[in-house]
Amino acid sequence: MKTLLRHGLAVLLALSTMCTSLVIMYSNMGSVKEQNPPHSSATIRKESRISTKEYTPSPVLEGYISVSDHKPLKMHCKSCALVTSSGHLLRSKLGNKIDQTECVIRMNDAPTRGYGQDVGNKTSLRVIAHSSIQRILRNRNELLNMSQGTVFIFWGPSSYMRRDGKGLVYNNLQLINKILPRLKVHIITRHKMLQFDDLFKKETGKDRKVSNTWLSTGWFTMSIALELCDTINVYGMVPPDFCRAANHTSVPYHYYEPLGPDECTMYISHERGRKGSHHRFITEKRVFANWARTFNIHFFQPDWKPESHSGRENRVKPMF
């Protein structure tokens, strides 16, 4: 039944499509403000029921279009490993287990070279934020030139993804695709991005823009995985209340930046931020924990399971 419910979410997610945009090769791209139209009506609820007679899994995922021919993404996986960029993966020695999964999903420019023992080497899908494009290009030998079989999905502010010649990021993605024609480059459409906003509001009760929130790459990656995968094993994601514990483990925010910021310090500062736009990492993880109560999602390194429902609807209470 959980698998059927997951398919219900996938079907409803695919009903709406939208394109945002990406920023490339400019140090000020992170300051760009999104200008999205009002939220579309929320359609995703866990109460939705779709029987096997009514639903047949489809490999076509609407809302993710190819840069080369504008066709929708065709992809489906029975099992997925969603590998985060967390420092919790260091010394985990989970690489072989991850690589044995049918599809391996990674985020942004998280490398595998030099970290394969802990994070694996296989990459089936990589979800990339506009702010990571410069680093993707800088490391193109590993992340682009050697990834002909990998599907890339880029997301970002819609003004940079325009297909009328004025979209800076879209134009650069087209150029990349001409240089590497076998590269599978996709963007999230504008209507699909609106639907992601709606999903956040429905699950948290908070309007993303009004609350000065930027959805994280983790939010997009988990949502895409729900459409793509029957089973999702998440590696390196902590439970929502992990950082509140006085004796929580301190790890780097990125496993490949051992001297970078502390993960929990990053999570808490963003969660409490009022001025400017912030990621709501902890609130997003509360949503993921709720989804895991219904859908086939499991968490490893650290290993944890969400507490069971009391039987009533559980809307996430944001901390911001």
C-alpha cells in the first residue's frame, strides 16, 4: 500500500510543470531573487488513494525537460540510493552498498573521486542548483566529461532559464550540450517549480516567499526521488531533532570540505534566520520524516526511523 501511495504522490506531482532558472559563472548569482507567479492550487495529500487498476507506473516524468529536444525525462527505478553531501558519510564504508543500488542520486557538485569507499562511485542522477553551476564547470572533467550516462537536472530562478535567448543559464546549458551532445541535461519547468512551492506550503503551512525561504537542493532531490523511485534509501541525512541534542555529533556540512562549516551550525542558523532568504533545512527534514511514515523511505548513517503517527493528520509546524 505504501508503494501505491508513493505512486499517488508521483502522479499528482506530475500534474503541474514549471521552469526556474540557473545562474552561471557569476559570483553574485546567489543574490538573485526569484520572481515566481502565485502558488498554484495544492494537490498533494497523503490521503490520496490509487488502486493498481487505476495506476500503471510510467517512466515519463513530466516537468523535467531535456535541453537538447525539450522532451520530458524518461526514467524509473525500483530502488534508489539518495546520497547526501553530509560529513556523516565520512568513514562510513558504505560505498559498495550504495553502488549496488539500481539508481544512485547525488546533489550539486558532490564528488565521488577520493571518497568512493564511503559514498560510492556510481551516479545515475545528479540534481544541481543554479549556485553550483560554476563549480560543476570547474570540475567538469569529473562531473561532466566522465558522466555520459548520468542524468542531470538543473533548478534555479526562472528568469535565468528562459528559452527565448535571454536565459543566461539555459543558454550556457545549451552550449554545454553542444560540446557534450551525449550529456543528458534537463531543467525543471516553470510550472513544476510552482508545484514544489505549493507542496512546501501544503506540508508546512508556510508560504515559501512570504517566509523568506529558499527550497534546498535536498527538497528538490527528495521530491524527485519520490516520483522516480519505488524504494528510497537515504544516506547521511540526520533526523529533524538531531541538532537540538546537546551531545550531537559535529560533522562538516559537506563531506568533501572537512574544514568547512559545521552541519548543525548551518542548519540552525538557516532555520532561525528572519532577514534575507534562508533554507529551512530542519523544517524540510520534518516533512521528509512525515513522508517516510507513508512512503518507502529509509534513513542510514545515521540510521533512524520516524516515530509513528497517532492516526491523525500531522501537518509540520515550521520553526520559523
